[in-house]
Amino acid sequence: MNETRTVLPSRPATEEEQFYLKLAREEFAASLSRIEETAKYLIGAVGAVAGLLLSALQIKIAVNANALPTRPTWAFLLWGASALLAIFVIMPLPYQHFHNSPPAIRASFKKARWLKWSLLLLSTLAFGAGLLMAVLQF
């Protein structure tokens, strides 16, 4: 097995290429904080929508006491799950890696980012499903 190695000519990165490389590194580092900030906003949205629905239910009951044949529990359960998942996104994770090992640190960071993003996605889906349930019950 005699394989020939291909040697590619190299050159220094241009200023524009350096800008985009720096941008990619900064994006990678900032992604965790952006995911956590989004989770905080989602928790606020869950609270606001649940409060609005409770207000609407109080008005509906005040107008007609027999207006609610069923309680809108599914919406609140889904919103509770959404808020709980979003809280898990905000919680700090133990980053386990070898000390002063860039590959281990990178792998740990990527794993944490994937886990937080997945939890945020599930939280968003639960919030949306809760909205759908609330709309279907009215």
C-alpha cells in the first residue's frame, strides 16, 4: 500500500477570512449565554400567558357561572412543563473535562450546549402545545 500524500499550498488568511474566523469563535462561545437568555424570556412568556388565561377564565365565569364545562388543565400542565424545562436550561451544568485540555473542554462545552438547546426546544414545544390546548378549549 503505497499512498501518495497530497500537499496543498497554503497562504496566510486574508483580513476578511480572519474576521469570519473570529466571528465563528465568538458565536461558539456566546451561544450558551444566548440559549439561557432565551429560556428566561420563555419563562416570562409562560407566566404572562398563563396569567392572561386565568384572567380570561375569571371574566368568563363572572359573566356565566356555567361557562366552563371542563377545566383547562392541559394548557397549565404543558406550561408548567415548559417553565420547568426552561429552568433546567438556566441551571448551571457541571462541566467535566480534563484540566487544561482544549479538546476535552471543547467536547464538554459542545455537550452542554446541545443539552441546553434540546431542553429549550422541548420547552418551546410544550409552550406552543399549551397555547394550542388553551385555544381549543375556548
